[in-house]
Amino acid sequence: MKKLISFLAVCFLSAHINFAFAGFVAGEDYVVLDKPVKTVTEDKVEVRELFWYHCPHCFNLEPMVDRWLKTLPSSAKFIRQPAVFSERWENGAIFYYVLEQLNEVNRLHGKLFDAIHLHKTPLIDQEDFVDWMADHDVDRKRANNAFKSFSVRIKLNKSKSNTIKYKVTGVPTFVVNGKYWVDSKRAGGEERLFQVLDYLIQKEAQ
């Protein structure tokens, strides 16, 4: 009897969620990719944010992303990916992958956004970035080595490839399980963006 009650409760919750999100329409609120892109999260639903450090919209959305991540279900895994639309975007991607390689994303990701958008710190090239990292107690030699490393270059090339494969038109954009992408404009606002994301996660987790 307990198993039956649990099963009915799950069915009710699923039906309730589906009803609540019934207004979301493929092609209107989110885009369905013609060719799904392979994910890297195994049995978890992959939620990938494409961003650029110099993008003011990405900066403004970041606090909302942080709050939303606290509600992310255990069935999903969040990945950040710097988008690379042109050569001008490359150093922004390298900045992130250097932070990742040095295990500094949690400490410095938000501060890097602040440096660019609040403090107007000129972060254009390797020298600028290494100087900024040194000001945040990161060894210059380690930072320079990471910036020039083969592993960071591989990740940069992967970002270039994925940016094309996802067929996104700008940032910030979120790709769910390599099948769908959504941004604030497509969803109809920042608050609704996260509702669409929750819907797509639940849809893929079923």
C-alpha cells in the first residue's frame, strides 16, 4: 500500500508540474536543435550556460543564476561554457578555463565579472589577466603557464565548436541536455527563463 501511495504521489506531482508548464511551446519559448549535441554528464540532465565575461547581460543575470542553482534538482548538472563567436571572444574563454584549471572558479568567477563591469578593469590580454590574478593572490608563473597550456587550448577549441553546434545567437543562453536552448528574449523575460529551464530539466529527467 505504501508503494502504491508513493507511486500515485509521484504521478500527481508529475501531472501538476506538466500542467503548470503547459504554456511552454517548442519553437516559441525555447528552440529544439535539429541535431542534438553529445552531453558529458552521463545519466544527469546537462544544463550548460553559454556566457562571455564582457557581456553586460551575462553580468546582470549572474546573481539570478546563482540563486537558481540552489534549487537545481539532483537529476541535473550545471556546466558553464564561455561562448566563442569570433577571435575577439577567445581571451574571455581562456580566462574562464585558466580559472578552472587553477581551481579558482568558485573564488574568482564572480569577482572577474565585477572587475570588468563594476570596476572597469581593462582585461584584454594575457598580461592584463595575469596582473589581475596576481592581485588576487594567484602565482604569476602558474597563471601564465595555465594561460599557455595545451589543456586550456583544447577547451577553447571545444568551446568554438560547441558555440557553432548549438546554433545560439547570443549570450547568455542555456542549453539543456544538448537538445534545447533558451535565452531571456526567447522565454519572455529573466524570471520566465528559469521557469522554462525547470520545465526542460523535468521533461528530460522523466
